[in-house]
Amino acid sequence: MSKKKLLINEVFEQARRESEKTTKSGLASYLHLCFIDNLKFYDISEKTFIRYYEDFVEGNSSRNIEPERLNKMSQYIGYKDFTDFSRTFIRNDEKKNMTTVKISVDQDEEIISERLSKININIINEQHFKMPEFVRQNSFGLVGMFILGSFLIGNYYCSSGNRNEPLRFFNIANIEKNCMYWDKNEYKPTDCKDGSPSLIVVPKDTIQIKYFKRITRKDTLTVENALGKTWYSKVNGKVEFFTMDGKDPENKKELKKSTAYIIKKYCGRNTDPIMSE
């Protein structure tokens, strides 16, 4: 994902958290006013924010954006400018899956990721690598580093069976999850090369992963808590409700905004919670 696309996704995600709006027009309107009131920046119109959403959140555009706009959007989410954002931003899903390894070198314990000139070890996806118990529980010096290296190489040869492949442990791109798939009730990130025939893999959308969910307990919905906040899909008499506008991942039909009539007819206490699953 390009830094521009990543930035704009984060801008709209923050706007969603602050405003609790879910449509692109609502988010664009909120951002336009927010930039004027808080950043005193008048150069991005509501229509421009909508185009950014369509190009970078819904699509994968490489549209050119003026540096000053990139700087202001970076400031909106807490960075000094776009250069600062590009150098230091780590997506939340990467933070959750990252393990920082500490190694004692000549009695001087340091966080390796802060000293790139020596070694940089970021372990993504624990399923690909498990730190030996003796390493995690004890400090170790140069001998320990040698043991760790031997373990990694041995683990690589045992798992890959192909000595001509590049070392996967250092090829982080192989295990990045830049796509997603629909898992009955929500989108989950996955490797774009996932060859499972049961999965339909699409480019990852961080906003949909976080906010687009199927509502499994329709019996809890009422006009008071669902009107204006939910969308629905009706196929062959079966109605499913979702937390965000978009398309039904299973039948690809455009969702409709829930009306009071639809909510009263298909939701509430008269709905069997087991049948709604």
C-alpha cells in the first residue's frame, strides 16, 4: 500500500471515529469543516475529499496530491508533516502482530529495532516463527546469538524444503497481509497469495476490516438504535443487516439503508436470535 493511500485511509478512519458518520459524503463534509475550523486550511473542498475517498479508500489510485495537502492531512492525524508520517507510521494491525526481540550484546541490552546498523528483527505472524523457550526466558550474549541464528536457519530448511529459496525470515514481504476475505460476519486480513479455493480474496481495505460487520443478533435491533446506523440486504425473503454501507459480500448487491418499516418487520424481540445467526 502506498504512503498516500495509507495516509488517506487513516484520515477517513479518524474522521469516522470522531464523527461516527459512515457514508463517504458525511465523512467528507466533516473533514472539510474540521480542516477549516481546526487547521485553518481551506484548500480541500468537500468534493475533493469525496474524490480522495473514491480513489484511495475504495480504489487504488496513484493520483497526484499537492504536498501542502499531504502535510495538512498528516497533521490532522498527529504528525508534523507527510515526511514525518512516511518515516514513522506503523499500522495498528502491524503493531499487534509485531514482536520486538531484545538481545544482550557484551552486557549492553538494547532494543534491536532501534539500532538498525546492527540487527533488525521484527517477527510478523507468530505462526511462521516461535521463539525457543530458553531464549524468551533468559538473557544471552554472543553465544546465544549464534544459537538463535542456528535455530532460524534450521527452522527455515526444515519448513521450506527448498535450499534455493531466499530466507523467508528476512523476506518480510512474503508474510504481509495486504488482502482480505469475508469470513461470514466480517472481513479478515490474509496473504494475497492465499490459494484456498473456498476464499474470495480482495485487496485489503482497513476501514472495511474495522467497521464493516454483519449483525448476527437482529433481535437486538430497534428503530431507536438502528435507524440511520444500519444497512440491509434482502435476497429470496432473507434479510441481513450490516454496520456500514457498501455491498453484500456474499451476493455482491448494493446495500440499502434500513428504514423504520424494515427494522420493525425483520428485527426486534419477535426475531428468533437463533434464526438470525
